Amino acid sequence: MAPFIDESEGNRFVRYTSDDSKESVEQFVKANRLEVDWSHLLLSSTGTINGRRVEQYRLPIIESTFVLSLRQELQGDGFYRVLQSDLEAGHDIHGVGFESTSPQQHARYTFVLARLGIVTTREVPVGGLAVENLLWLRRQRLKTLADEANRLAFHLRQAGTPFEFFGDATRSLAIAMLCSVFGRARTVRASQGVVQQDTANQAVAHTMMVTLATALRTYVSKLTADLLYSFDEAIAIAEDALINLTSAA
């Protein structure tokens, strides 16, 4: 049996047997660009095959806290794993909605699933890498353009998270600047309705506006290329998302 990667209780290991030479294990580790801890090599079990004693070993794979948390997020939380189990069992997605009563409340996707005439609803928090990847890989549109706008507003708020330290006044100014640059009549009016406060940091607000504009351009591109919305539909979604942000600000 050739070496292979296994996972147990959130930890990953290279598993191999006494039939595998150390050189072959090292080659496997190198080929997969793994970092391992030979000092904690564990003899996990022993057995007999055709009269021969065979030992099985477990070699821990070293992961930094950042890499571990990234891997776990890509695997998804409990809500996502329930959804994934349903999909693997043959359920079809009949629609996905976006639910959030306020920007402060954690938003969630509502999946409507169907199999053999039975309809099931699953809720999964918005923003997790696993569920976002699932939606984009399936090119899954949300139920309405309003849902799409709310989702875009959510992701724009996420893009602005590094600037939270500078306070609400700076964030509101950055959003107003972006609305003005976007140039649609509604967004320009919305930007004019934002009262500029003395506590706003102009330089930081400009940097945040550029960051949000980049995120917005990327998202509009994905709406057209991946979800096959027309350009005008994507711009309308972006416009509504910006209006949502100014309302929240």
C-alpha cells in the first residue's frame, strides 16, 4: 500500500506501512509539498498479511494556525456539511434566497432542496468559503435581483472590514465617495445625502473607496461571466447594493 494522506479528528497524517521504505515516504512528502513531524511518528496498528507481520504508521502533517483555519473553512461548518450531505444524497437545488433583517445580523442563505417530491429547506451562514465556492462553482443565481444586491452589499462590507478601526464616519465617507464615482443618478443622490463629519479621515476614506471599487468591479465581472447576467442587470444589482450600503451607513 502506497503512502496516502488521511484525516482524523481535524488533524492530518501521512499513513504508510512497514512495506514502504522511508525513502518512498520522503518522496511522497516532497511530491505533495508537505511539512511533517518525524519526531511524533506513531505506530498505529499491526497485523499479519500472508503470514507476514505488517505495521501501519501515522506521520503527523504540520500546519500553521492560518493554514489549519483556512482548510477548515474550506471544508465548511456544520450547517454547510448538512447541506452537502443532502446534495450528495441526490437533492436538487430549486432556489437560494438571501436572508438578513439588518446589517448587524449574520446573513444566511436559504436553500430550497427537492428530492422525490419532498421539499427541504436548509440555512447556511453567508460568507463562508465553502458555501460561496459551492454557489459560484454551480453558477447558482439567487432567487431575485434584490437578493443578489443584498449579497453584493454583504461582500462589500466584508471588503471594508480592514478599515473598521477608523470608525463609522470614515466608512460612511468612503461609501459616499464610491457612490459618487459610480455615477448613477440614484447613487449620486445617495452620496449627497451623507453628512461629512469632522472625525472622518479623508485619506483613509479614499483608500477604502478604492478598495471597495476594486471589489465591486470584480463582483460585477463575476455576475456577468459566471452567473450570466447581462451587463445592465449586473450594474443594476451593483447600484442597489450601493444604495443598501448608504442606507446602512
